[in-house]
Amino acid sequence: MEAILNSFLLVAATEMGDKTQLLALVLALRFKKPWTIMAGIFAATIANHLFAAWAGESIAQYVSPEILKWALAITFFAFAIWILIPDKDNSDETKMHANPFWTTAILFFVAEIGDKTQLSTVALAAKYQDIWLVTLGTTLGMLFSDGLAVFFGEKILRKISMKWVHIVSAIIYVAFGVGILLQ
């Protein structure tokens, strides 16, 4: 249960203001089909994060616990810094004239490659060594954060500064890094 909860919390916080959350907002505004957009996000996230979790668990099998501990802590500290640099959706990919589900699924899958949430999934799977629980937690975190953008994006952005969302997310990453070192 800890793997699901921590994976959910970390990815939900990380996704706030991320390029894929901005992509979710753009697609929702463009297609006006929120449930179809969410289904595309779900499909892309499951595929992408399942692969990422498998990679993380595989890495953990070949690295000593002490090296893994330091590598994970440094990774989370680096993510804390990285998340303070907000993403922007600079792509013209959202101008495609296509099926909303497939457009969303393809764009999300590609946008997640090398993204903070995908790399977080790798690190979480290395930490917990459970592909399924980490993938479930990270997928739920993505659906939560992107669901906020899809269903409430315009209203939320009028009330909450993305600067503070990024600061809180960075603090969460630092807490994970310190927690790993203290174990």
C-alpha cells in the first residue's frame, strides 16, 4: 500500500504544471470530450509507466543496495531542482485533426518519454521493486492531476500560482530523497 500511496502522491505533485498536464488542458479545450481525453491519458500512462516501472525494478536487481540508495536520493534531489523549472507546451502537435482518443494516447505516450513523471516511475520502481503497485500508483497520480486540468483547468489556473505548486512539489522530492537516506 505504501508503494501505491507514495507513487500516487509523488507523480500527482510532479504532474502539476508539467507539459503533459498543459497538453491535457489544450486537448480538453480543443475536443470538448473530457472522458475521451481521460481514456487516452489512461491508455498512454499505463503503457509508458508499466515500461518505466519494469526498467526501474530491473535496475534495482543489478545494483547494490548502498549504491541504489545514494543513486535514488540524488535522483530525487535532482528532480526537486528540475521541477522548479516549469514546462511549457511549445508543440504544434495539438493542431492535429484526428480522433480525440488516439490523438491523446499518442501525444501523451510520446510526451511522457523522458519526462519527470516517467523517470520518477523508474526511481519508484527501483525503490519499491514492485512493477504493478508502482504503475498503479503513478497512473492514478497522472489521472488525478491531468483530470484536474481536463475538468477544471481554466478555473484552477485563475486561483493557484504554478510557482507555489512547483515549490511544494520540489519539497516533496527533497523529503523522498532524505527519507531514502535515513532508511
